[in-house]
Amino acid sequence: MAALTSSRFHIASRTAAAMLGGYAFTWGVIAFATAALFAAGMEFHDAEHLSYILGFLVFLVAFLMAFAASSLVKAWLVLAGGGTALTLGATLLQTQLV
Amino acid sequence: MRDALMLLAALAACTAGMGWFALSLEAHWTQVRGKALPSPALVAGLRWLGGAAMAMALGLCLLVDSASIAVLVWLMALAAAALAIAFTLTWRARMLGVLVFWAERQVPDGSGA
Amino acid sequence: MFQNFRLSMAWLHTWFGLFLGFVLMVVFFFGALSVFDREIDRWAIPATRFEPQPMPSFDKLLRPVFDDMQPLDDARAAMRGQVDGPLPERFETVTRLGAYTTHRDPVLGLFVGYEVPNAKEKDTAIFALRTVDPRDGTALPDDRLKIGSGFFYPLHYSLTFEWKNLGYWIVGFAALMMLVALVTGVIMHRKIFRELFTFRPKKSTQRSMLDMHNLTGVVALPFHFFFAFTGLVIFAGIYFPVTHTQLEALHDKHERVEALETGLPHERAGVAAPLASVDAMVAEAQRRWAAKGMAGDVGFLGVQFPGDANGYVSIYRAGTDRIALTGEGIHFKASTGALLREDPPPTVVARINEFLTGLHLQHFRHWLLRWLYVLGGLSGCACIATGFLFFVEKRKRQHAKQGSAGARVVDALAVTTVTGMVVAALGMLVANRLLPDAMPAGWPWRGDMEKYCFWAVWALAAAHAVWRTAPVAEGRLAPAWREQCLAIAVLGVLAPVLNWVTTGDHLLRTVAEGYWPVAGADLFMLAGAAIALLAARRLQRRAVAPVPVKAAAMEANHA
């Protein structure tokens, strides 16, 4: 395979960003979307199912972007950072609703 | 029995449709009809024919089953049809000549019939 | 990491496709077989070779069976770790019991979930399972394995690796990687429309393998994408248990609200009450469906808290005529038979979700669509297998020169997961016909013996694969492929012959009677054997006269 000019460590880090960062980001999207859709009036299980459907598409895109991104640091920041922010947002929403 | 015949017709329509699409591609046209390349008008016409056949197949599927099932039958039938056409082109390409029976077959020295 | 986007996607496709491809072979192959899982059950358990029946009378036939059902030793053993103290001899308090039919199953699956006293976590239940003949209620012996629905199907979605749900996670990640492989494959494929119908078996192995890989991947692309995607959606609760962890408070609040809205009690009352005539409730449910223009059979019948004042009976319509699974649930008060609730029509989101899950789980009655699904699944297998073959073919000469064993390792793994897997499946069916009807005392159950045979045959195939792929390290074709194809050809004929010898149901009889579950299984195996034999002969010709390689040209054509 041509054009691979990176160390083993870099490959491992990209893979971790895609798998773990991607998972964290997807968790955040699912949690936030479930809470937000429910808050907006959607039935709870509908909110949950729609969030799952969107979530897996998000995970797919996040995984691809982790490898396409020119900067590995940016990939980690967006995925892990974004995931954390969305997860916190979901918990905040929950405290308003319960 | 009626349903089985309609589904069979749908499969046939999908196969013909995929066949016309394949023939609209240069490489396959020359496999089936000889050296001369099809005109742009013919290429467009073949694609219209292909699309129409596939649309008719969808209509037939919808007559047999509920919408949710019919759409899936149609998509899977298209996949099966594409495979059938691909294998026909590999091993018995001339058979697809029947789909364009009106077009003259070009003999190798380039002169028309 | 890469010079451009396309190269990064190509790298992803190659390496993640390779590693997860081994898992995906298993998922696609056993998924394809699972389309006809219940028919395979008929083949494996000859006592069940009779016509599918409608749901029988609850009051007269099912009730005595439910009263008699107790959890078996394996369920009890699994529960020991989850209680403080001993398990009772007999479980008494039923949380939920139910029965379900399909239009393909002659036998009925029954379950009873009992409360577990002294359980560490609240709401723990232990399950008693039984399969009965709906014509008279007699039970199937417990040691029979439903090879289709009870083994091939779970193998498909969890690799039967239940410890900490690891098997589910591996399959889930593989499914996500399937989606990645499909998208990256499209990005990499420069002439996707122009080469849509292209297959050139006469060219070099690399070219013909790549052609087949592209063909099977592209023509069934919607199928491959939707199956991987909907598989993930079906088990989403395992992969992202958000509402049982982070958002549990929101979930529990909604459950209480929902219980109030629907009138279906969430907890038992603790007051004893009789169970009214369930047959009358079933008749009423069917009357109501017919009144809505949706006459149908009962797909699922469940009783929550039987014997308690809060008990209710839920009756769902079998979804044989559309994609969505069971539906139109109608709920009755268990003690009186009064109507509690008729499930309202589903919301848009619920309909979308039901369509997605129903498309994958296939409860519909449509034989053409089922066979087209098998075609799709086998195309997926062909796509993955040709991917492996292309990978090895492209690198084996280079690796031979460098003294690397990489290509050989991949080829050995490929033989194991492609032909080896088929050999194991056929071996299991042969064992099913050869094992004695009841294992002698001290031996594992007959069903467990069949599973051991499956894994043992696969392990043997793997060992053979490692041994007989040595020539790959020198850049040549491995004899393992041809040898395992021959094994498939032999076993694929042996299994139907054994079926004839041990049950008398030979093909002439099953086809003449129109008993398609068994005829279909036999014919499928014979067709597979024929294809394997043709492949073996082709491979023999190749071994003697190898196809010329235009390596430089291949490199230029493909990233």
C-alpha cells in the first residue's frame, strides 16, 4: 500500500481515535438527541430509537473522518471533546426534565 | 398463481432493464453487437428503456405485495438481475443481442449490413 | 497520515476490511443460512417434520404445559451466581409467560419467567423453556438442538460467545466496519458505473478476483448496507445502553407515566386472582383485528403476572404480510377478560424503526424475497472471500521474494473462514444424523455433542489450512483450497444421503409430497456440493497450468 508514511504509534493512535473517540462522540450524540427530542415532546421510545438510527450513521462518519483528518490532534479534540460536551449536555437536560 | 406470474414478470423486466443499461455502456455494446460504437441517441434511448423496464418491475411488485415488502422485493430483484446480466456478458454475451434486435450487427471489417 | 483522502480511504478499506472480514464471513454465511433457520431445524429434528399449525387453545392445551414448566439445570447453574442463598426446588411466582408461533414453525416455543427469591438485583427472572407439538401438547425432548434457530442463528449475531456479551460486541464492530468498507469501497472504485457488469474470469487471478469483488459488492450494495446498519440498530441497546445508565432517571420516570397512561400495571398487586378464559380473549382480539380490516393469526401471546390481580394478557398479530414484526397488540385484564387497551397505530418514528428491524428479522411470508435474501447474503460472502483472495494474490510474490510469511498467514486464515466454515457446518449436520438418539449417561447432551462436533471439525479444517498453505510462502497457489472444496463436495452429498438412510425422507419423497423444508435443505446441500466440485476441478487445472501474471499492469490499475 503506497503513501503510508507513519509510525506504528501513529496508526494505533488513529485507530484509537476512530474507535474510542468515535464511540464517545456517538454516545454523546445519542444521549443528547434522546434527551432533547423527549424534551421537545417526542414519545420517549421514539426519541430513543431515532437517536440510535442517527447515532450509527454519525459513528460511521466519525470513523471515516478520524482517518481522513490531516491533524490527528484535531480528530481527538473533536471526537472526545465533542462527545464529552454532548454527554454533559444530556445530563443537564435530564436534570431539567426529571 | 397470479402473484407468482406477476413476480416472474417483474424479474424478467428487471433483467431486461439491467440488460439495456449494460448495453448502453461502450464495452458491453461492442461485446454484443460488434465494433461500431453506439450513437449518443442510442445510448440515451437504451438508458430510458432500462429505466422504464425497472419502473414497470416496481409497479408489478406493488400489485402483488404491500408497499413495504414490494420495495424490498424490487431492490433484491434488481441485484439478482444485475448479477445475471454480468454473468451472461461474461459467458454468453451474444444472447443479449435479442434486447437490441433492431440494431444492425457490425461485421469486423467495419462495413454495415 | 496519507497524501490524500482517497488513499486514506483505500488504506482503511484494505486493513479493516481484512481483519474484520474474517468475522464478517461468519456473520454473512450464517446469516444467509438463518433465512431458512427453521427449515434447518426440521432437517435436524425429524420429529418436527410436520406442517406449521396456528396457535392452539391456551385454556385446553397450553395452560397445563405452562403449569408444568420449570427451569432446567443449565438455567439454574447460570442463576447461582446471582442469588444470595440457595435456589428453591420449585419456582412458584410467575412474572411473565408466553408462546409464539411463526408461519414456518410447526412446533411452538413456550417460556415461563419466574421471580427469583433472594436475588441480588431486583427484577431478576429465571426462565423455563419448552418446545411442544401444538396438536397435542407433547414436549420435544430437552436435549435436541435446533441447529438452525438455536445455533446457526446465534452464531450469526453473537458468535455464540456469550461471556460479557463479547461476541455481540465483536459482531457489532464488524458490522460498523462493513459500513466503513462499503463507503470506502465506493470512494476507491473509480469506474463504478462503467464496470458495474464487468467480470473477466479469463484474465489474471488478481483482475478476476477484483472484478468479482466489485461486482458482488456493488450490485447488492443497498442490501449489504441495510443489513449491517439494521443489525446495529437491533442491538443498539447493548452497544449504547444510554437509557439504562446515564439517562436511567428519565427512562424510569417515563415508565411510570406510561404505565399510568396505558393502564398496564408495572408492578404486581400482591393479591391473588384467577386467570379468565384466554381463548375468549384471543377470539375477541381476532374479531377486533378483522373489524379493522386486518384479520390475522396470533403471533405472540403473553401473560404478565398470571395469578395476580394486576395480571394482564397481551395478544399480538403475526406480521406475515408486511415487514413490521408482530403488531396490533391488544391487552386484557387477566382475571376478568375485560379489554384494557388496544395499542394505537404506531407513530412515524415507530414505523420507521419497525421497518428497519423487520427488514432484517424477516417474519414475513414471502418465499421469493427469502431466496433473494439468501442470494444477497451469499453475494456478501463472495465479496469478502474474493477480497481475501485479491489481497493474497497481490502480495504473495512480493512476500516470497522478501521471505515474509504474511501472505501465507492471510491465505491460511482465508481457507479456514471460507471453506473451513462450510466444512464445519456440513460436518455438524452429518454428526446430527450419526449421533445416537440419546447420549449414554455421563456424556454431554446430544445437542451439546453436535456443537462440539462443529467446533472440532472447524479446528481440524484450520489445522489443515495452516499445513497445506505452505506453497503461498513461495508465491504459489495453496492446495488447501482444492482439498477443502473436495471435502465440501463429499460432505454435501453425504448429509442428504444420511438423511435418507436415517429418516427415510429421500428427495423423491419430499419433493413429491411438497415438504419443502427438508427437500430444500437437501437440494441446497447438493447444489453446494456440485459448485464445490467444479471449483476443485478448476483449481486443479490452475495448479497444473498457472494463469500468467501481469503484476506491473495490476499495480498501475489499482491504488
